[in-house]
Amino acid sequence: MKLRDHVAVVTGAASGIGLALATRFVEEGARVVASDLNAEAGAQKAGEIGARFVAANVANEEDVARLVQDVLRNEGRLDLFCSNAGIAVGTDETTPDKQWRLIYDVNVQSHVYAARHVLPHMLEQGSGYLLNTASAAGLLTEVHSAPYAVTKHAALAFAEWLSIAYFDRGIRVSCLCPEGVWTPMIENARSLQKTAIQPEALAEIVVGALDEERFLITTHPTTLPAFEAKARDYEGWLAWMRKHRARALQMQEALEPPG
């Protein structure tokens, strides 16, 4: 997809990856509608980059439906929906159910809501693009957080299904699976910081992938070899990840203040 003159929606656009994507899409000549739960910061950033802003909580289906209808009413069409908003909460199986439900709603159901409400329009116009942000954790895992790893696996699986089901009807789907990106989400993940890239570099990769209509978008040269190793030798991969988790936890403990 060439972005020029197309209408693009980006959720989670007040900061981080979402803001970088919205900014770059504007630079590419798209008409961008930025959305975020944080209305004040989102509106300010959207104004700075030349996007229109619509507040929405993507964990709420009614908000997603209103966002889509607002875009169709004001822009007249919707060509690219970037379901980007995501959160990282929880640690292991003892994480409270309230947090499990919250991260599932934001990291998985938001993609379902987006597809549910944009696909009728896209199918009617005979074209459309869904860009869903997951994570390299969806291909591999996340050693610090079971809820994050689980929801990112689910987000990738849903994007795969959409691509299979709707490709022949003119719908293109990409799934963004970055490793470390310099956003607040990796503030406490020392192991990711060592190779983290800037959000602007990620946005450059995404624009190229959209131009090629490539499904899987990765950001680091280590992701796919690790994914291949996982598929080739699952037992060996699990053994290596156990060691990696132990090292990562040691690094995290070393950074924590005593007491």
C-alpha cells in the first residue's frame, strides 16, 4: 500500500510506536486520524504532527465502533486501520484476574473490535488494510510476563486468521512483531534495552513493509532465526529460554534498590 492520499487510523498514538507511526504516515501523505485513551496528550501530539484526533478506549467495543463511524463520517473512507494500542501488566499465574482481563481486552480484543467494525466498510469498497501491532513475544515469548506473552501470541494468531480469511476479498493484513523499542514499556526490561531501536526507525521499517504488503513485520535480525530455532528444536529452545530468563531476572534484581 502506498500511503499517499489514503485515510489511516492509528490507535495508541499519543506516544511511542503509535506516535511514530502516525507521524510517519502523515509525512507519507496519508490523512491520519490518531486515537488514544489519553485525550489530552493525544490531541496535543496529533495537532503537532498534522493529524486529527479522536479519543477512544480500545478495550471498549463501543468506543472502537464510534471511532470507526467518526472516521467514515468525516473522512468518507477508511483505508488503513493500525490497531496499535497495547499494555504490559502482570507477571505470572498469580496475576489477578482483573489484570488478565484488562491485558486481554487491550492486547487481543481491541484487534477483534477493529476488524469487526472496519471490515464491512473495507469489504464494500473492495480494499483495505489492517496493521495489527503484536510483538516478537508472539513469535517467541516474554520471560518477565505470562499475560503479555499469552496475549501477544493470541494477537498474532488473530492477524494470521484475518489474512487467510480475507486476502482473496481485497483485504491486506500485516502483523508488527517488534523486539525492544525505546518506549516506556521497556523501562524495566534491561535485556531488551541493550538492542532497542528508536520508534522512528520502526516506523521506517513499517512503511517499507506496507509498501510490499508483507504480513510479518519484524524489527531485529535476531527474531526470525530465534523463531526458526524454536520450530526446529522446541526442547532445546525451551532449555535456552530458561537460562535466558534466569539471566534476565538477575539483571533486573541487580537494578532494584535494596530493601
